[in-house]
Amino acid sequence: MAGGNEVNLNECKRIVPLNTWVLISNFKLAYKVLRRPDGSFNRYLAEFLDRKVPANTFPLDGVFSFDHVDSTTNLLTRIYQPASLLDLTRHGTLELTKPLSTTEIVPVLIFFHGGSFTHSSANSAIYDTFCRRLVTICGVVVVSVDYRRSPEHRYPCAYDDGWNALKWVKSRVWLQSGNDSNVYVYLAGDSSGGNIAHNVAVRATKEGVKVLGNILLHPMFGGQERTESEKSLDGKYFVTIQDRDWYWRAYLPEGEDRDHPACNPFGPRGQSLKGVNFPKSLVVVAGLDLVQDWQLAYVDGLKKNGLEVNLLYLKQATIGFYFLPNNDHFHCLMEELKKFVHPIEDSQSKSSPLLLTP
Amino acid sequence: MKRSHQETSVEEEAPSIEGSGCGGGDDNMDELLAVLGYKVRSSDMADVAQKLEQLEMVLSNDIGSSNNALNDTVHYNPSDLSGWAHSMLSELNYYPDLDPTRICDLRPIQDDDECCSSSNSNKRIRLGAWCDSVSSDSTRSVVLIEETGVRLVQALVACAEAVQHENLSLADALVKRVGTLAASQAGAMGKVATYFAEALARRIYRIHPSSAAIDPSFEEILQMNFYDSCPYLKFAHFTANQAILEAVTTSRGVHVIDLGLNQGMQWPALMQALALRPGGPPSFRLTGVGTLSNRDGIQELGWKLAQLAHAIGVEFEFSGLTTERLSDLEPDMFETRPDSETLVVNSVFELHPVLSQPGSIEKLLATVKAVKPSIVTVVEQEANHNGAVFLDRFNEALHYYSSLFDSLEDGVVIPSQDRVMSEIYLGRQILNVVAAEGIDRIERHETLSQWRKRMGSAGFDPVNLGSDAFKQASLLLALSGGGDGYRVEENDGSLMLAWQTKPLIAASAWKLAAELRR
């Protein structure tokens, strides 16, 4: 057993840069310690270990960020903007009372960080850094949502927080752009954040709130069945079936199984999205992620409902490849993201429905 | 002199090294991990990877008891991945025997300053986004969105700008406008603005706060009220006490030099904790430093603490020291008993006033060093209110006190009378930051990052505060009856109390640098 693991660890180390391997292994280990076998979670130790960073209300590397707490819902969001959009009329103060632009469209990405519904925060360093990179590379404004986490707050808390964030963003004058003063919203997230994005989009569709697109970065889905990818990749690239099961048990209502629609949206208990005005989706799948069969099933599900979806399949990518910009997958992702949120500017190279990378 | 914000941007991923060029092993931190909050030298990466692999193996072989062990153990400084992984391996009693290559990799465990603090405070590296956000060089702006009373803050900052440019007639007109706007602004923003407006007015008309001297007993009442109404002082005392307790676990005697005795509110809890020590309490000697005007109060306090000590069975001694300035303290004023006592020096918000006189902080820290304490506990406001440019100080303070006032607003359990008094207490600080200058400006708060440099230069090394202190401080906050938004954050071995995501108070611990301890 130990020998088998050693082989896997070595192979995994060959696939990713060493510092990426160290980063993700560190998380994997820490998270293992935090997940207690009885289903409880060592939240204090988790908060102690999480590396957090403050917002930068002065521009740093072209991006500035600040935090906002909604007084009614107590929901914290961290907003990132390109420094170039700021109206720095006064030394020391930044006024955000006017639209981002009255001429061009500035996409606003509502971002839900990952962490399997349990870990991380909007001010976690890994996510703060990722959001800042999204701003500079993709030319977007990012609103990162600090949603309530499991096991303390189960389904549907994260979705409710996501929905409240969407409503809040949509109603901000200072997030409007274009010559018709709209807030141009995309929903995005990695891992559990991707799952949240999907569910918030479903609600938005029902309630007539316009979302321009969904970006799901190796989204967290699952089901009762054990798929091929789960079986063959179990324990090989940082993730185990066992830990996935733990997180679902922590998030889903007690007593529920993984065919609950939150986990398995196109499964036996899933709902149809036929004929609804669901946003177009960009789904990014890491080829070494054991959850991929569920993610591919999700893509299938969207297609079967007649919905527009682009799949970016990164064959040799592991989970978390986007935390460090030291690999091709990262750059490929950013290119696709840019095209997805700036479709008008890029009519030449329209993103193809299926993209594979070696 | 207006400063453009674009000018202050710093390269995110290239660390700028102080005293460039002559790098070598210490300076090759992995930049990409550094931005994510982890300090790993590139040259150590493979070693850290190996440790993580070893941990992975141990955990998968014996998941149940390892998981428990690691949950119960105290963790330190997660940014130092190498040290963290190493201490977990030690905790799990993992070190394969008879493997000569592995033995060479082992670091000497007893010398924890090598293991745990891979950061040499004398060669601190600026790590881009992660550390620079509290750099003293850059201006932190106040962000105005429509919910925050934009016109009010606009007017405040315009007024401060006018003061900066010595356009006093404009400043005068603006400060009146602020007053009017503040009066109609509800909530924390209105209150903060009122204090800042008053401070600006005093500055404009040159009515310095020192000429409105306050009755010391009223000062006392304000402080005690502040202690009771919100968690800041409680957190400060609690965290410092945790660090002290950890440093004195096996001591037969403990001697604390408290650089700011005030009402002695920190000490009953420490004494009770000592009394409950398994195996019996050490003796406890407290030397409290206070001001001349409070001489009688100090003696009375000593007497009350003695009574408490007697009641809980702790052998106790007290002496009071009065001085006008902490920098006047000399090592020979303190009777130390190194053979029988562990010496602690404690400073809760007492260091920053010393910055009002050049050379004083260096002298004070030299005195502290000279008495050879085993541990020095320091709690300070996490803010830079000591910058050279008035307008920068003003903006920083506006941001800081807005957060503080917000947190008071949220505490539903605080009766409004107590909150008003807490606001007055903080208002006096605002007055001092904005309207005072020179020796009178004592609220010269500096960030932990700045204090780290000072402590490092003075010959101190950091002592990491651990996950147990973190957890207990978090629990304390949850029980304090304050609002929901308080958070404890770990930052490179220190603990900070934040309101929402904004750190407001930083607690750290120090020991004499390695070479001095020998």
C-alpha cells in the first residue's frame, strides 16, 4: 500500500512544477488533518492555517481592491478593479459613485472561490491573487463572494449568499458600463464555486435576472454512482474519493445522498433546463481530476437541454493548476476566459465548442 | 505635493531586496509561493516536498491517531512550510532510523530559532503584495461608495488637503461644511467625521490637545469602560498572557515588568491561570511602571493584587515604578533574579508614544534588552499613523477609526452610554493623531511590519504565537458580546484582531536574538 502511494506521488511530482506540487500537497495534508473522521471540522485550525491578505485600496500592480459588507445580509464581498478605470480625483480617496464606463462594456465577474464548500475565504491569499490576475489578464472587474461554508452552513446557504451577491452587484451604479448603463455579469467559480455559479444561474434564469455567461473551473459535482475517472484516479493527483464524499456529506442536508440535485444537477433527481434562458457556459475540466466524468456529464446535460456550452479540456492538468501562473494550462485558461467575456472584440477567433490540449 | 497612485505600485512577483545584490541562500524565496503567503526558499523546495511526502505517508498509514495528534497539537507559523511540516513530523514521532542520508537533513530541534523562524529579521525581504500592503511608504486610500456618505468624506479629505497645503482659509470653510454634513450623517460615519472635524479645527486654529489636559481619573474611567465595552483590550491582554504562560510553563518564579500598569487589568487573569498550573503555581512578582501622578493609585493596585494572590494561593510580590518617560528607565531600576525567576517584559500600547521623541525608542529597547527578559510581549495598533506627511496620516487614520467605530456600532450588547464613552476614548486618539505635533503627538501608531524592523534592529527575534492562542482568542471574541465581525488572523507568527477583514490590533512576542542569549 505504501509502495503504491510512493509511485503515485512521484508521478504526480513529474506532472506539475515542484512549487505547485508543494503548494497543493500542503493544502491536501492540512485539509486531511482538518476533516475529522466523525464529520466535524476543525474550523479554528483551518482559519489559523489559511493565509489571508488584506485588500489593497491603493493600486498594486494595476489592480485595486476593497471589501464591502452588506449591512442587511452581513455578506462580505471583495471587489477588484483595474486601476486604469479609477477616477482618482482626490488624493487619498477613491470615489465609486459613477459607472465604470459610459462607452465600453466592462464585464463584472462574480467569483465564487473553491474549497469544496468548506475551505478558504474571499480574502484567502490564493484566491485574492487569482482574482487580481483575472483583472489584469482578462480585463474584468471581479466581485469575490465570501459565502457561508459547510459544515456549519449547509445547502442552500452558499447558493442563497450567491444569489444575494448577484442581486447586490446588479443594483450597483458603480458597476454599470456601456452606453445603456447595465451591469454586465458573468458568474464564475472553481470547484465548489463552480457548482455555486451554476445554481445561482439557475435561480437567475427563473427570476429573470440576466447573466451573460457562466465560467466553471473544474466544478464540483458528483453522484451516487462511482464513475470510471473516480475509480482510476482515486488518490493519484491530490484528490481522493473519500475526501469528496466527506465534503458532500458536510454540505448536503443530513441524510441526503449524492444524487441530490445540488450535487448531481442532471442526475436522477435533476431538473430540466429545456427552453429556458440559461446563460452560455465555459466549463474547464482538468484531465487529471477524478471528478471529470461528472463534469463531462454536466457538459452533456447542458447540451441535451439545448444550451450553449464550451468545454476546455486540459488533459495533463491537475486540480489547482491556476493558482500559479507557471504552466501552460494557466495561460490557456486565461486566453479562453478573455475570449469568453469579450466576445465582441474577438469575433475573429471565436472560441470553439471543444478544446483539447496535449 | 500630490502623489499619483500609479507611482506607488510595486512589482507583484519580484521581491525587492533591501541591500540588493549580495544575495546568497537567504534571499532566494520562491516568489510565486511568497505571494500566496508561503515562505519557502527555492533551494529548500525539494526538502519541503520530501517532508510533505513523509507526512502523507504517515497520515495514510495511521489515519485515526495521527489525525487526532495533529488536531490536538499546537501549530505555529504556517507560512514557514518547512518548519510546519517538520514540527508535524516530530509530533508524529516520525524519523526513520538507520538512514544516514535522512539524518543529515535533520535540523537541530532544540534550537527553535533556526527551525521556526526562517526569516531573519535583519534581512527581511519585501514579498510583494502579501507584505507591502502595510508598507509605510504607500498611502492607503479611503474608498467611497455611495453607501458611505460620499460628500462628507470628500469634504473631510478636501479639508485635510487644504491643511496640508497650508491653505487655512479654505480649510476653515471646509471644516465648517464637514460639521454640517456630519451632523446629518447617521451611524458610525457621522461620529467619526465629527471627531475628525474637531481635530482638523484644532489643527487649523492651533489649539493643541495638550492644552486641554484631561483629569487622570477620568482617563482611567474611559479606559476601563473601553476595556469592558469592546474586545480590543481584552484581546491584547489575553494574547499577551497566552504568550507569557507558554514561556513560563516550567518556571519556578515569574517576574513581569509591565511597562504600562494603568489599572492592572491584565494581571488577575494571568495570576489565576498561574494558580491553576498543574503541579502548582510559580511565585509571581509584578513590577508595574506608571506615571508620577498615579503614585498612590499604583500602591493601592499593588495591594489589591496581593489580596487576590493570597486568595488564590499564589506567592506574590509587587513593586511600583514611576517615570515621566519610559525612555528614562534604566536597567538598574529593576531588581532581577535570574536564578529563580523567568523575566517577562510586557507592553500593551506603550511603545508607540515613545516614538514622539527621537532616540527614545532605541534607548527603551536597549534597556529592555539589558535586563535580559526571556520573553517580551508587545501589543500595538495595526496602523501607520506616524508617517511624515500629514495627509497620509489623516487618510490612514480615517480608514482605521472608521473600522473601529463600525465595530462598536455593531455590538448590540453595548448600552449606548458605554459606547459613547468608548467613542470619546477613541476620539481622543483621533485628536492627537490629527491635531498634535512634536512631543505632544503621542499616538504614533506603527504597523507590526514596522515594529518587526525596530525589534529586529534592537536585537530581538520573534517568538511565534500558536494555534492554541489563536483558537482561544477566537473563542474569547465570540463570547465577548461584541459584533459578529471580529476575526483573529495569524500573520507570520503574530496574531491580529481584525474587524471583518481589517486588522486593527497586532500582538507579538519576542526574545533576545540568538547571539545575545549565549
